[in-house]
Amino acid sequence: MVGDGFRVHNFFPSGYNIPQDRMSPFFLMDYNSKIDFSPRENPRGVGVHPHRGFETVTIAFHGKVAHHDSAGNSGVISEGGVQWMTAGSGVLHKEYHEQEYSRNGGPFQMVQLWVNLPAKFKMTPPKYQGLNADQMGKWQSEDGNAKVDVIAGNFKGTAGAASTFSPIEMYVIRLKAGASLEFDLPADFNTGILTVEGSVSYHDEFNANTDEFALFLNDGETVHVTAVEDATLFLISGAPLNEPIAAHGPFLMNTYEEIHQAILDFGQGKFGTLED
């Protein structure tokens, strides 16, 4: 449990002995597989905590999440929405079940990523992108059996909604049973695909079922996927930063001297204030 509102499984960096830089620029991927939360008047969640040097990206598949931070940003996302917070030079934030969802309860399914910032942008001012489902780039096949929500990057000429500090592709792909989809990604990009619902086959050889994460080799550019049954996929792919990584708790920097400074700055109140 992260706080009392997010039951997560960590795919990387600690989940499967995947090296810290194997999925760069993505440093962490926590997956809250589908779970039903009971109704509750006091929303579950994670209280005020600091971040510096990276971005937190939360993708909602079921349920609603609210966000507040010390830079004055706030928002709520529901199914199909994304909260993209750039911690940059330092911010306090909290995230929790949205009030109405908490009162009603129901299915909850989320992904949270930590996206590392290049060294030259680590101290960029904090910012927040709250993206609803209808703001995503929309692509679909001629027969309508394959649909893609483009969160970031560009899929077959359809641009994503989010701005990024390094080259990133991020899609939600929905396929009807029997449908196939083929697309290209740069060979040097680090790529992984989570099966959120259903099951699929990659290159007619490797199968991935619900809640499984496929880690791709940096070998070739073409991805070919076929839905064994109706499927929802979450794809992340990005150009590796190839920079040193120093990670400690909620801080992600290039050196441990920078980590020490982050701890000092946080202790001195330089990340602002936010009520719990």
C-alpha cells in the first residue's frame, strides 16, 4: 500500500531486478491493478510529501484521483485522464481518492510513473498538466477495431496531448478480439507495454495477459500486436537519458551531493507549503 489509497505492484526499478536505467527516462512504474474500494466518507490517499528532479504521471483506468500541490495546482482525473506533474526544482503534493468516488466506492485501477528529467531540466519550475480523456490525441483504424489515445508523442500522425522534456511516446491502445495493429518506434527507445485488460500476442510469438508487463528488447523498430481477446494496453517508450542516476526516497537527481541539497532545501521550507 502507498498511503491507504493505492495498492500497487512495482514493475521497476525494484520489482524484477530491472536495472535503474533499463527503462530510462522512466524510473519507476507502480501499477494499482483493479480493486474495489468500499464507500468511505474520509477519502483514502497519500498525504503531503516532497519531490524534486522528475515528473509524476498518473493514468486513470477506473476510479477518480484528486491532486493538490504547493505550486497552487489542483485537479481531478477520472477514467481515461492523466495527471502529469513536473516536480522540477521541488514541490509538495498530495493525491487521494476524489470525494464523490470515495463516498460511492467502486472499482479502482491506476498506473503511476516517475519520469526522470534530463540534468539541464531538473531544476525547472514546477508545473501541472491535468488531461481529461477527451483531450487526448485520438487515432483509430478504418474498421474501428483498433483505437489509440495518444497521451504523449505521435502515433501514425496523431499528436499527443502532453508536453515532455525528452522524447517520449505514451499511448493507451484498445483492440477488439482478433484485431491486429502494427507500428514503429525508434530502436534505441526503451519500450514496455502493460496489459491492463484482456490478452494479446506480440509478433505471433509472445503472449501477455491481464496485469502483465512486456519489456521489449532494443532490437528493431516494429511492434506487431494481435488481441487474443478484447484488450486495453498501456504503452511507454522513450529515449534513454544516458545520465548518472542518484535516487533517494522522493528525490531523483544526478549526484548524491544534489540529493543532500534537496534534503536541506526541503527541511528549510524551500518547497513551499501545503496543508495535509
